[in-house]
Amino acid sequence: MRPERVETDGETRYRFLGVEVTRREAVALALGVVALFAIPDVTRLSDSLQLSVIHQGLLFGFAAVGLNLLLRHTKLTSFGHAAFFGTGAYATAVLAKYAGLQSVGLLLLGAIAAATVMAALIGALSLRHTGLYFALLTLAFGQLLYAIALGQSALGGSDGMPIRPGPANQPLLLGTTFEPAVYQILTYYLTVVVILVGLFVMYRITQSPFRNALDAIGQERTRARFIGLPVRRYVWAAFVISGVYGGVAGGLYAVVRQYVRPEGTLFFLRSGDILFMAILGGFRTLVGPLIGGVVLIFLQDVGQDVTEYYEFLTGVVLLVLVYGFPRGIVGSLRSGGVVSTRLGQLRREPSAVADWARSAVRTTERKAAESVSSLRIILFGVD
């Protein structure tokens, strides 16, 4: 099967399996796929690059891809998406320990089923509200699940649960056990395949009439109702889809780590991480949340190796990224983005750096003055 060449608005594009891209996008896509599969070999070149860190970043980034469907199209912000990540992870652990399932495929199917049910239930109870109330409800449900996992001895309490089923003491890939190093690489490749399939599915969703309906709902719900859209049903479907992505990521996380704990999977800070990954990478793009996941987890890991004040260091770096890449890393780097525009301006006029520096100083001074004014109002009630 060969790509079909089409002309769209005077531009040559190529269509393959329903994906339509320009030549430049096709090259970037091919390089991205090659890079994903080459990561295990690249990490052997430097001790500072660890496969487990990049793998973990991809998994949380995949959960952020699901959250991005809500954030980008329905304009809903969820502060409880770790609920679905943790549901997938704990479903895998429960099935391994109490049902004796050993196959990675069956464990992942169980994670998907559990996350789907959980997302359907939380969505039905939360989507009656929008804005801040919706965000707080998702946060509350996420913390409720965290409290359940923390307080139930059957789920291991604060110690968590191992995923080491059967006499092999390890989930089985293709019915076979492997050495730990081989298992790590094989589960990474499994994650890459799942991510590519998930990105393809998400791309088809965002190119469908369903996406158009979500955009209309995100722009103006009342108008969407007037034109006959079943608003709550559409948003509920989007919420469930985003939860499934979180459940898949959580199930893979459990299979890879072979251990789950409430703090690492269900705690509300994980929800914050997933949300920030989507924004950091570029929530208006498809792969941005994935890149944001790798960058954030990598910064946290490297920061811990560099200094005991790694949280401060990570915060400073993230502030630089947010201000330097206002549309996210991918959104700012792509053609027509802020970074590519500035680089083109710099090539034409190198003296523009001085103007940018003066503008940055003025903006910093203005924001500092606004912060001082806000603090004065909070403390003394007057400006």
C-alpha cells in the first residue's frame, strides 16, 4: 500500500491510512518513529540518559494525550486524571494478585475495562457542571480513590502492591519470561507500539465530525444545544475516551514497574503533572503532551541528581520553557510558531536580540509590580 498524493489548496500532501500530511510533516513523523525505537540504543551512550526515565515520561505523556482531548476541544480542565491512571495500574495489580492473570495482554485489557468503567461513572457524576466546579469534582473523585487505595489492606495500603504473578514471578510477554534487562526493553517497545496506535486513533478522532461537535461545545454550549447537539452525551464520550488513555498508560506503568503505590499513581500531584505535561508540550498539538511528559519527568530525575533543591531547579527551568515557548514546546517550534518566527527574524536582523531583552525586562518589571499590588490587596485590603 503506497501513500496517495493529493493536492489541497495548492499544496502537495500525502494520504496514508487516513493520515494526510505534507512532505515536511511526513519526514518529521518518520524521524519521530525512528527516534522512539532507537531510544534503548541511545541510552547506552550516556549514563545521564536512562531508559526507565524516558519510558516513564512516555507513559505519563500518553495519559496527557488523553486529557488533551478534553482540554483542547471541550475547554474542560480535569484535576483528577490520575484517577484513571491509578485505576489502570491498580486493576493490573489486582488481576495479577487475586485472579492469577499472567499475560501482559490480559492484564492490559483488565486495566482498560476498569478505567472505562471508572471514567464513565466519574464523567456521569461530574459533567453536570463546568469550569471550576467540574475541575474540583474531578479532583475530589481522584482524592477519593487515593484514600481508598491508601486505606485498604487488600490493596496494600501505603506500601502498594507488587505485580509478580505465577511461578515465573513476572508478567508474561507472548507466554514467555525474560531476563530483567530484556523484559525492560521489550516492554518499552510494547509501549511504543501502543503509543503509535493511540496517536493514530486520536488523530482520526480529531479529524472526525465528533471533533467538530466538541469544538462547537467548547466554544459555546448554549449555541451547541440550540443547533441540536446532545452536549452532555458528546462531552461524556470524550471524557471516557480520555480516561481510557489514562487507564492504558497506568496498566503499562504497572506492567513495566511491576509495583504500584498510591503516591505514584493516584495522588493529586500526579493529576497536576499530567495536566502540566499537556500544557508544557503544547495542548493544541497531537504529540505535544507526549513530549511534555518526557521533558517533565526527565527534568525531575536530572534535578534530583544535580542538587537537593531539585524542585526549585525544575521550577526555574519550567518557567523558562513556559515563557520561551508560550504555545508549548511543539506548538512553538512548528512552522509558524513563536520560536520559528523569532529565529527567522534573528537571521534577518541579529540586533533584534536587544529589543527582545528590553521587552523581557519591561514585562518582568510590570508583572512584579502587579504581584506586589496583588499582595498588598490580599494583606491590607487596599491598593
